[in-house]
Amino acid sequence: MGCGSSTPTSATPKTKSSNQNDVIVTSDVTEQDFVSSTTKSKKASSQTNGTAQPIKPKSNGSTQHQVQQQNTTTQHQVQQQNGSAKSSSGVNVVLSAKSSSSSRSRKDDIIVENVEEIAGDNVKPKPSRKKKAQIMSNPDMFKNIDSHVARTPASVCSSIPTLTEYLIKPARTPLERARAIYKWVTTNIAYDVDGYMGRSEKKSCDSGNVLQSRTSVCSGYSNLFESLCRCAHVPVKVINGYAKGFSHKNKDEIDLSTLQTNHAWNAIFVEGEWRLVDCTWDAGYIDGKSFHWRKKDYYFLMDPEYFISTHLPYMNNDLTTSETWQLLDKPVDPKTYFKSVKLEEGSVHFGVFPRSHKDTIIHMKGEVCIEIQKFTSGEIEDTLLTFKNEEGTKEYKDCVATERSGNDIIKFHVRPHKPGNYKLNLFIYATGEKKEWPQLFNYEIKCDKVMDNLVPFPDYRQIYGPKPEYKELGFGEGVKDQSFYTTNSGEVEIVLPTLRQMSVLCTLEDANSNKIQNAVFQQSTENSIFLSARLPQKGYYKLIIFAEKENKHVVGITYMIHCSNVVGKFMAFPVQYGGKATEYRVILHEPKVKEIPANSTVVFRFSSPVLKSVQAGSKVFKKTNNKDDWEISVDTPEAGSQFNLFGSDEESGTRSGLFGYITKYNVI
């Protein structure tokens, strides 16, 4: 959700360059700002609602710029009394010496670890060394803080000092104080959609006004967060830059001379380093019409390597200084930033990133294969994709196909029907009680030329190949080796390794989801299932394989088959009855067609290590040697008759159905 403007209001300290439209936050705080003296106390003017007189920070050396800091709601004069100090909010503040030891006051006192950390604003931005997962290793570490924030009474929300005093009561570290403030802002400040869209006058971004109106755009969020943090003595910055939010448009090239910032966020100094946060985007998002709450902490302390995917600091036309606020060892240049794929929440959460195409705009001819890879433990359970026209009004489901390649790579095949611009959105399945599909990322496809004699894919937007639980269903590792099969004869053989002797149910569908009857024939051994598929015509087909789980059949594998040519007439396979053929490990050699000649002598050839007796029509055959191979000749009845083959592992008694045929004249 991009902001219409990220220019700070008067509430935010700022420095203007010779270009009056360029604004940079320079909220420098030193040890002197937090240790008051009698002289400083006398010079300080009275404060109202947490405001303070402007102060002049130190010159930054090489630039020699003298900056006047307009800090209306962030700087609090502190008076030292009997070893302790009291802020304008009435909250006791314990200041330690420069040693690393900390001091503690009464229950409501704020702990300041050391003076150097209080003066964190003076610490130059450096690449972050800790991961968010390390800092927030315990999912419940902020449970008490969040619960306290959720109970914030309306009576304390009248001013920044009173709100700060309440929010930080249970907090004992700068991180906890920042968390309490962040939680309150992201759950209480709504986005000014009407102002942003120009339907009404934009609400003020002054932190005090935002607190009262409870609505603003990104500058208001960042200003209020800054004011609350400063009141709580958490070093903080407002960062201006460009974000890939609601107003962002993908471009092949970007002209930096015309670049205008469109967003504002914050950096806080906690855990000994600067970390990045974005209250606006965690509060919610807009769809162009209204605001939708998110109330998350996804962008709270986000690791810089992910944050740069969506946020580019760019302040005062100073690219060199701005790059330091990326907090990366190797900063990303603006051209790379604007070309790169925007990583959505699902990408970061599940550790899935682009492998083949890192740029968000893809120029293609004919077909393109886009690969993604999972870099964290566990497999990608499933993905979903949508392929639509540029306007997003029409979806082309038969232009895309997805296959699993090994344990951690997914391939997306894209074949547009006609030249043009398209949108490809990728989603990942999130396990849990709710079936959710968080977005990974999206691409813009610019197709200049389509394939000759293009044949549509089957309508299937999920992954071809085995499901992640394939081993639980009895399939072996080899079922992952291939997801797409091809044939130029109209027949294809597929071998499924199994962990035990088992049978499956199969469905074959064409590109229009029409089921092809008796087109798949299966035969089993102790550790394999042999599938034969016959295709009636050229095109793409979807083979769905079901396995038994808890007395019901579930999808275990889905393969795609491409038939480029058909040799001869399509001939259906014999009907297979139940699972006795699998139990008896019967391998049928001939006839492997459903229709057999009427009033003729037909030879049946099959093998089984278990069968002891067989019945073909009304004729019974018994095993007479120790061989597994059987060859029997039978006279078939008149045309249109059902002719079945039965078998048993006993010489007498009831025999179970194995295969079913139908007699016809003029069988080819």
C-alpha cells in the first residue's frame, strides 16, 4: 500500500536541500539530549503535549551542513533529581553511566541499558547482523506486551506522553517499548483512503493530529511512531523513499532524475543495531476503495535483505547516504530495485524465492519456464497460479502448467495463446486449519510471439507430480523423477516405485477435463506399479492417480502427458475388477484390449506366482507346473457378450474377477 506522498509534516524533524521538494530526516540525538543540567533546564521552554523547542544537532563533518531540527513531539527535556530524571510525561527515567551495566527504578521506571544506546541516533547505520528469527526466537515473547496494549483505555490516548506512559509500563527493554508502540499504532491507526485517493482533503500527518483523528497516510504513521518512540526513549528515524505499494507500476527502466518518493517508514535502534519497521503496511492495505486491517507484525524488524524487495530509501537526492539505510553489506542500486521481483509475504515466510527469473517483467517468445526454489527445510506442499490479461479481467487456465522438480524446485510453464501483456501471480499453500494461499510474487509477461500449432494445457493450476505425503501413501522416491510425459505413438508406459504391494485408482482427462474411459491399465509387483495409458488423439492429458488412505482414496500423484501423434485406432483396455489382480500379482500380456473377436478362438497370456486356478467364460484351467506363466485358449461367444477372466490362489472354490472383455465382430 503505497502512500500518495512521503514528505514529512512539520511534526517530523527535517532538512531541506537547495531543492525545496527534497526532504531528509535528521533526528540526531546525543547523550547531552538525555542528561539535563540546571543551565539546560533554564533554557528549555515550557512544553505542551510532549512538544519541545528546536535544537541544533552536530555538524556531520564532511558535508558541513548546519541543520536545524524541528522536533515538535519527540524531544523531551529531562531534569535530574536525586540521581533520577523525570520526563515531561511523568515517567521516571533511570540513566546509567557509560558502563554496560543497567539501573532500575521503581515498577514504572524505564530501563536504559547504557548512555551509548540512548544516543543510538548518533550511531551510523550499518548492516544488520542479527536475524529477525533470532531476535524473536520465542513466538510468545511479546505476549504480555501485546495483551497490555490491547487493553489500552481511551483515557490515556489524549496525548503522546500519556499514551506512551501507559504503553511502556510492562516493557523493560527498548525492544519491548518499541513493540508496544508498534502494536498500538498498527491496530489503532487506519489508512486515509479517501485522502489518498483524492476523494476528500488529506488528513494531517502531524503526530498529534494523527493520534486524535486515528487516520492518516504513511507519513502520519511514521511520524506518530517516531514521536511515541522518542517519548519512550527509543532511538528512531523516519526514512523516506520509494515503496512498491498500491501506486507502484512495474517498469523496464527508471529515470532517477524524475524519481519521487512515495512512502515513509521507520528505523529503530534496538538490540545494538538499527532495524527496519513499517507501521503502515502492517496496519492494513487498500484496494482502491477501502482500507482493510491486517494488524500483523510482518514488517516489524524485517530482515533487510527482504525489506529491500519493497522499500528503497531515497532521501535528499543523496543516493550514497540513502543506501546505508538499506542496512545491507551490498546495497541494491535503484535500477536493480525497480526491475526486481517484489517478494510477497508467502515468499519470505516460507523461504521461497525466484530461481530463474529475478526481474518482474519477462519478455518472451513462444514459451517461458519460470523456476522457484525453497531455501528452508521441508517441501513445497502445493502452489497455485493465475494467468490473466493485463487488465486482470480474463484468466487463461490452459496456458500454464506447473511441475515439481526434485525436493525444492517448482517449474511454471507459460504459453500464451496470442501476443500481448499478461499478469502471472504465484501463490503457495499454507498448511493449517484454514486453507490459505499466501502470495509468493507476481510477474508481468510481455509475449511478442506465440508457438506454432499451439496445443492448450489441461485446466490444472496446481503442481504436477506427487503430493508431499506420497511416501505415506506407499509410493517410492522415484515417483518424483518425472512429472511430464510425452508420446508420439498414442501410448505411454509409466512405472511407479512403491514401498509395498498396492493398487491405485486412475483417471485420465483431456485438456477440457473430459474423462477417457478404460484408457489406463495397471499391473503390480511387490515394489512397482506399471501403468499403461492410451490416448485417443493428439493433445495434452492429465493423469490423476489415487491411493488409499484411511479407507478412502485421495490424490497421490498427478502427471501431464503430451501426445504429439497417434498411431492407429484408439483401443480401450480391458476392465480391471477390484484389487485381486494386484493381490495375485497378475501381469497380463495379451489381449490388452477391451474388445475381442466374437465366435473365435482367443489366446490369453498372463503370469502370476500366486494363481492356482483360472476360469475363462465357463471353462476352468488349473496350474499343472511350477511356472508362473499361463497360456490358455478359449472360444468366445457371439458378438456383444461380456467375457470375464476369473482367478484364485486355490484350485477350487470361489474365484474372483480379474479382467473383463466384450466380444465384437470385425475387431482389428
